[in-house]
Amino acid sequence: MAEGVVAIVTAGIKPLGEIIIQQAKFLCGVGYQIELAQNELRLIRGFLKDADTRQQDEEQIRNFVMLIRDAAYDLEDVIESFALKVATRRGGGIVKIVLKRFACIFNEGVHRYKIGSEIEDIKNKLSHLRSSLQSSNVVRQTSGSESVASAFKRQRDRRLTYGHEVESHIVGLEENTDKLVKELVREGKRHLVVSIWGMGGSGKTTLAKQVFLQNEVKRHFDCFAWLCISQQWEGKDVLKEILIKLTSPTTEKRKEISEMEKDEIAEEVCCIQREKRCLVVLDDIWTLEAWNSIKAGFPINEETESRILLTSRKKEVASLASGADHLHQPRPLDEKQRWELFEKIALSGRDETDFEEKSKLGTEMLAHCSGLPLAIRVLAGLLSRRDKVEEWKAVLRNVDKYIMRGTTVLEREISGQEYGVSCVLALSYDELPSQLKLCFLYLAQFPEDHEIPVKRLTQLWIAEGFITSTIEIHGSLEIMEDVAYDCLTELVERSMVQVVNYGSTGKVKTCRFHDLMRDLCLQKAKEEDFLDVVDFSTGRRLTGNKVRRLVLYLDYKSECEFSGKDGRNGHIRSLLYFTFPDFGRKWSKRIIRSVFNDFRLLRVLKFENMDGEFELPKTIGNLVHLRFLSLRGSAFSALPSSVYKLILLQTLDLRGYFSGSKITNVFLNMEQLRHLYLPFAHTVSGRKLSFAKLCNLQTLVNVGIENCNLNDLFVRLPNLKKLRILTSRSGQWEKLKEMLVSESTTYEHLRSLSLATGPYPTEDIDIPIDIVLRCPHLYKLRLGGKMSELLEQLRGYPDLTKITLERTELKGDQIEILEKLPKLRVLDLGYKTFESETMVFSQGGFPHLEFLTLSDLEDLKEWRVEKEAMPRLHRLCISWCTKLRAIPDGLQDVTTLKELTINGMPRRLCGRVEEGGDDFYKIKHVPSLIITNIRSDRDEPEMEEAAGASQVVAGPAGDSHQESTADAPPPPADEKTEEIQASSTSNLPCQ
């Protein structure tokens, strides 16, 4: 990880260093000192590539790595602190401009001497560390290091697997075993690779072993080979071992094989697989390089009945080898299976004394295993050696540590090893490139079970400096957001991050951590002093050491105050706040001043969901190093004009909770800005907002037509991909339309367009649909205002996957245009979308629709779904359509439907879909039925008397349920979420 830190520091100080170096003739050698320090950092990176792999086992290496990391951070502090002082003195705060005036400042002598002296000291420290590394030969090349070789050998020996071993206590594998056996013994002459992939400890090897030992498999195949590849492999040795196991050669033949070249061995291995039915198991293959080095030994795409069974932690490796059709991922054990495995190991054959109390404690501890088989085995094995209830209680008090470690401190001292989950999961971490290690450790900030928005995560990674636009593809720089997303998908495919939701374009929208992978992340973040997490609800801190990133979990009872003036927190670069729902705290001016004044070197400030109203201080303009600032969901009343100084900002999110926030024209010089989110309801004081210089802007949300220059929106923002425009006056749409016609331009870059009325419309506003025609490559379209009709031309939009309509007041037959869109996956029909009492989805309509929401359709009485309509629908939400009489008959033919949500509907309709109701037969195949906010059957919009009551009814699949609650009003029609979900939810004004 230190290598990644050094790389980031070197890249981060480069812009400031270059400006100083340009002024070197005035600065009496200071610029030269910075250049020398940068060179030392570059030279030392080569040593760190080896050191990062060894510091886990060697104390001396850990100390060197820590010293180098701290020196790199010190260099960054000196340069950025000085830049801040100069910017503050000049009063402009614009670092680029002010640094060019350094000659005047340095004439004072003392400033020049101080910064030069400090940089010289750090450069000398780095040089001394590098010399020490070379002279003492602490960090050597891996091939020449006995200690490294022995460490890898110990690690490999612990991970080595054998196909003949019969594992005890097998639970929950019957279904997957049968499925894999059928695939392997299936008749056919095409060579087949079947892959199992998943995170460490998920049971991949156990499943492969169960398949390998099945009698049906033994009878079907003639020859067998089981190879554990792991992280240290040599292609020739692997192929040689396969050949030996498939042929059982004589001693003389073995000698002959050992003298063969790799290509000869590969040909021999191929030949025997053509001649006989062979099963080769490649367990724990980590990289594409490993697979590519041996695949010449397999008759892939040839007519043969031989098979390969492969296991890997990486989806990329597994899918490339086998293809998507033969890819399997073990699922976590369910509650019944968890207890069965735990009981077999921890309690079976034991004295029944205290069985009931131990069972209760065991059940509580099992919740921490999250269904991971390895974690359950580690925990159960640990408890099987403890007879007394008091000992079980002691384990419970620190159960997470015991699961990760697998031993007590004493047991570890005696054996010198750990046997827990940590040493298995850590293999995935150790194998990450330095950049991905930083991205992974950054996830430690998020609370347990937190659903992480991928777009926000990538913005944070970029602001932290983890992602740079230095990757060239076909002669042009790859966009940083694309590089960051690739990093996220790499972590997903390495089974280190789990996908929660996909977006309408098929990209990952939200993700989360497996609980035990999060524990590993926190452990590594603590070891590396990467960040500190302070939980005010428990009073716990991850580490009390000096760190660069501070994460605060707030509690409304606590003071929640941290100062950046003390030595420990003064170097904080990232300050990230997390609150629970309805935080509702009133902030004192002292605390607000501390946040926006004391942490002067901040690059990232996430101050979200602070719904107690407060004023932003003018000193926010002194945070000149900020790259990321989010006030989303926070009740700030106005944006100070001093924000114009923050010209390094890349992401600025002002979607505050407070209705009517005041905004001034502060964006003019923010040339680095990539994502700008304005408040949904805001006023502009002074001159109109200008975006003319924001050439890097990709996202612009909630901009009012009347509050900005129209040319800025479409003409001067060449990289804009997402645009949401608001207006409260009809004439403004006409002005925009006229401007577009006069320019005669199409806007190829836009992928997401939203045209909607503002929060306080003064008249009925018609949206001219021909604005959409200027944007031919849209993925997402949202229209929130009256329209005469939809355009037939929408059918020609090849990439349109999501449409949201509100207040459009269309005629019922306009649905025919929507249902013929070729790639539409998500459709949200909201308040006053259609004026018709009848809506028909015709035969074959909506061929790719997966998510459908019908919300606040006040006139809708009848909905008909004809056969073969919506053949791929997964989720359906019907919300506040109070005149709808029944669920359509056609839903019984939509066999793909997995979830039906009925919200805010009259009791008469809700009763029809319950088991025994008139419409139950239409939806009995749906696994999940959710009914909320049941209304009275009376015409008045009154709720049931039993407000807040809730009941759960077993559904057709055993997991369906009905929740009857009666305390939520219908959501505002103009504030619908853009999530890909079938639930109709309302957003705060910050959305």
C-alpha cells in the first residue's frame, strides 16, 4: 500500500511543484529541492513493490514502509501548507494564480528559508532511507530472497488442496453438486470448462471436491487430475503434474517427462484428453496469466469428452475460461444450514449440559458469520475446544476478532500461525495492485451493511487522487470516471465487493461489503493508518494515530465536535460525516466553524444529511485544496460568495435540505469541476450563473433556465453527459427551443436528459418535445411537464433504456409509442402522466421492460395487459392509483415477475390480491408480494384507523409478505427517485 501512497503524493504535488520549479530563478533553489524530493520518491517506489508483499511477515520491513509513507506525507504537507498560507495572504485563494506570485513572497527571506529547509530535510530523510534499504539489502528481489521464498512456501502449504481428501461436516451442497455433476457427465463431444467462482471461504474448493468424489463422476471418466494452482505457479510444472496424474507413468517415463520442453508436455496432455475421458480440476487459479500459461494443454473447442472443473476468486478468470453458461457462484448458507454446520462441529457428541444456553449463544454468534462456510467452521472449531458457558460468553464478547483470527493470542504465540478467516481473505488483499489496495481500503469508511452508491464512490476516489487520467486508449486519454468504474468492477470480479443493484444501462449502481470482508478492510486500514473511524454512538475509534482521513458516525446525543487545530488532526485531508435517518440536530456555530475553518488542508469534505438549519461560514473559501464538497441533504441556508476561491473542486453537491437556498455566481473559474448538483429549490442572487469555462463538466443537475446563460448549457459544455433543467415559466422553454433551432446543432455527448417544471410553477407549462430530438444518444429521459404528444421518432433511439414521465397529461393511445421502444428496461409513469381511464399494454409490447412503476395515476380505472406483453418484467410497483379496480389478468402470464409492490391502494383492491382473494390466481406465482399503506374504501383520502399496524402473511413462495401501515402520505409527484427499483419512493428536496 505504501507504493500507492508514494505514487499519489508524487502525482499530487506535481502541479504545485512544477509551478514552483518554473519560478526557480526567483526562489533560490526551492524549486530544485522539490524536484530532487520528487525524484527520491520515484526511485524509492521500485523498492516498495517488493516491500509491500513482505511487510506482513517481517517487522523490519513494516518499519521501513511506515517511515517512507510518513516522509512522503510530510513532503505533501509542507508544499500544500505553504500554498495555503500564500493563498490566504493574497486574499484570492486561487492557488494557481497566487503561486505565480511567489517571487514577491519569497523576497521576505524567512519564508523562502523555511520551506527550503523543510523540503531539504525530507529529501535527506528519503535519500537516507533509500540508501539504508540498498546497503542493508532489506528489500531484495523476490527471486533472491530466502525469507520471501519461505514465506510463500508456508502460505502455499497452508492453501494446498488434495482431491482425495474427504471433508467432514458437509452442509448445503447437494443441489449445486448435482447440478455440476450433470454438466460434467453430459453427453457431447465438445470440450467443456465448468467454473466455480466466489470470495475466499465461500466453499468453492469444498464444492469442487464433492463433485470430484461423486461415484457418477468416477464411473464416467477414465483419468483424473487434481491440481492446486494458487498464487505461485509455473506453467510447465503445472502441465507436467497434470500429465503425470493422468498417465500414472513409470519411473523411466517420469524421467523422460522431466526432460521434455513445455510445448511437448502440452501436446502430450492434449493427446490423452482426446483419446480418453479425462477430468482435470484446477483449484484456486488466481490470474489470467496462469490460465493462459497452461490452456495450450487442453483441447479447447475440439471434439472430446474430457472436462475441466476450475475454481477461482476472480470472475474474470472463471468466465473467460468457461464462458457465462458454465459459471457457478456458491450462495451463502441459509439459517437452517448455518446452524446444522455449526452444531455438527461445536456441539455434536458433546455433553448435553448447558446445551440450551450454548445454543442461544451460538445462534447469536452465527449472525456474525454472514453465511460464509469458512467463518462458521472457524467459529465452531474454536468453540468445540471450550466446554464452559463462561468461555463461550468470552468468545461472544469479541466474536468478530475470533472469527477473523481463529485463535486466541496465546494459541497464536504457541503455533506462530492464525487459522481464521483473516488469513484466507487477506490473500485477496495482498494480491491487489497498489492502486486497487487504496481503493479497497477507502471502503472502510462506510458503516456496516451500508449500500454504497457507485457514482459517488468513484467521485471520491478521483478526489483522493487514487485515479488519474494517464491511461491512453487509441491516442486519447481515458476518462477518469471510466477508470474508476473499472477499478470497482475489478474488486467485484475479485469477489471483494458485492453488487446490490444494477442501473438501467447494466452498470453497477450500488454495492456493499460482505461483513467479514469489511472486517478485513478495517483491519488493514488500521494497520496502514489509512483512516480513523470515530463512532459517537459507541465511543469507539478505529485508531488513535495520526491519519489523513477522518470518518465520523454521528449520534444526536453527542457533541460531535472535532478540532483540526491539534497536532493529530491538523493534517486531515478527508473529513467524512455519516448520520442515521432523521438526525435532526441543531448545529452550534462553534461546531460549524470548526468543520469549515480548522481543517485547512482538506481535499474531501462530506457533510451530508445535517438537517438542523445552519449558515455556512465565509471561511469555507479558505479550503482551497478541496476537490470534493458535498452538502447533500444538509439544511444550509445560503452559499457564501467566498466559495469562488475553491477552483480545484471536481465534485460540488449542493442538493440541500433547506427549501430556497441562495446561490451566487461562484462557478466561473472552477475549470476542474466535473459534477455540479444545485439545490432543487434555490434562488440566484446577483448575476446569472455562468458555466462557460467549465470545460470538464460532465454532470449538471437542477439548473434553472431563467438563472443561467442558455448558450452555456448546450454549446460551451462539450463533455456534459447528464443535464437536468428546471423552469417555472413556459416562455423559458420556448427560448431554449429557439436557441437550439438557431444553432442547428445536435448534442451527441448527452446521455441523460431531464426537462421538468420547477418547484413553484406559476402556470401550466408545455415542454417542447423537439428539444429531445437534439440529443440522439440518450440512455435516460425524464419529462416532467405538459406535452401534446410523444414523438414517433423516439422509436429510433437505439440506447434509450429508462423513461420517467410526470404531469405530461398524454392521451391513452400514446402508450403505443413507449411499448415499441426496442431497449426500454425501466419505465416510471407518475402523477398525471395519462388522462385516460383505460391503459392497454398490447400483445408483444415492452419486450425488454424489467422495472415498471405506476404512481399517482388519478384517472386510471382499468389496466389491461395482453398476452406476451412485458415478457421480462422483474418488478412491478402500483402506488396511489386509487381508482384502479383490479390487477390485470395478463400478469398471470408474466412468469418472470419476482416482486409486486402495492402501496397506498384501497382495501378492496388489496383484499383481491391476498391469498383467497378474487385476483390471487393472477399473482400467485410471484415470490414476493408487498402491500403497504392500505387506504379506506371511502372516496375521501383517509387512512385506516389502525395507523402503523403491520402484518406478515405467508405468500405462495413462503417469503411473500404483506405489510399494512397507515401513516405515510403519498409522495410528492415531482420528487421521484431515479433508482432502478419497483418501489415508488419520494425524495427530499435535495434530490
